[in-house]
Amino acid sequence: MEYDLFISYKSEDEVLADFIYQKFKSNGIVCFYDKVIIDKKLDEEIIEGISKSKNYFVFLSKNVTNDSYFSWEFDRIREIRNKQIYFTLFKVTRQEIGKIFLLPNYHIDEI
């Protein structure tokens, strides 16, 4: 299956991520969203979802700043070239996130 968008978020932000996923879905955007994974191991599904997605939506909050799994997932996303990555910051500043993830030229919205 191909996806229009891969949604990356930290589990502590699941309530807001669910809301975002439902908004995209109701607008006809086919999303990879790991909450709906049932069968395979999560790591395998994540790698497959990243490779089969056209674009990426990364939800950044204070919860991601010290999380090694989120860093691993984000590194897999950055390995893919020629695809758009969209960021949304929630209750965290670009400076706080930028120090950790080095986000120099990405489009970032703050909510």
C-alpha cells in the first residue's frame, strides 16, 4: 500500500496525533499511522511505512527531546531524499527542537 503521508509522533502526544490523523483521513489523505498497526513488528512496519509514503508529517513536542526511538524514526525519514517533510511544534520552541534534531531549512508550523 502507498501512503500520501507518514505521521510521526511520540506516544505521549497520541490524543493530538489522533485528532490530526482523523482530520487528514476525513480529507481523503491516506496516512500511515502506527496506532493502526496490527500484524508485524513495529520497527518493520515503521520502515515500510516510511519507504511507501510520499510525504512526512512530524509532530514535535517536548516529549521527543530525549527519546531515542523517536530519533531513530526521524533518522529513517531523513534518509529518504526528494520528499517533503512537514513539522508542527506543540508547546516547544524551534530553538529547543533545533538543538537536538538540527532542523535548519525545514518548513515548521507552531501550534
